[in-house]
Amino acid sequence: MNWTLIESADQLENIKQKAGKSIIFKHSTRCSISMMAKKRFELEWDMLPKDVSLYFLDLIKHRELSNQIAADFHVHHQSPQMLLIQNGECILDQSHGEISVEEAVSVLV
């Protein structure tokens, strides 16, 4: 699996309008907890269904997009944070040590 980088508001709009399932992973490149959560997520992401799109946001570079994600999907800003989006709605919001591919898979079934 591979990340698609989020670098524009247009991409967020496309994710909101997209049918199906997507994951947005918000990551702080300055935070060791975020680094660990990302590494653990990537080690387990093969458990995800192949039709799930994976999006990655470097929130240090794109703080305004992180704020827009929080507003658009009605979640509090966290870092690291994983949002599971289905048909434009956030159906799972996890942060820090709670981030779990296994939990995301259980929600998708």
C-alpha cells in the first residue's frame, strides 16, 4: 500500500465527495509519538481491505489543511490522528496510542 499526500483543499473536497472508504493519517514530523504511531500503522496496513484509499497529511507543512479536516469531519484536532472516512463521513477517529489498523478493520466489516 502507498500513501497519497494531501497538499491542497481540493484534495480534501475530493475525499469528502468520494464514495467508499478512505483513511486520513495526520502526522507531525516533529513528534516521536507520531513517528511511532505511523510506523506501527504502516507495519499493520496490509490488514486493510485493498479498496481503502490511504491519505497522509504532514500537519507541520499544512496546518491549515489539518484545521480544515477537523472542521469538515467534525473532530478535534489531534496529532497523530487517524480518521476513517466512509462516503464522506468520519466513522472512526483515533489519536496517539489508540491508532489501530485492527480497530479500523473491525469498523469496516
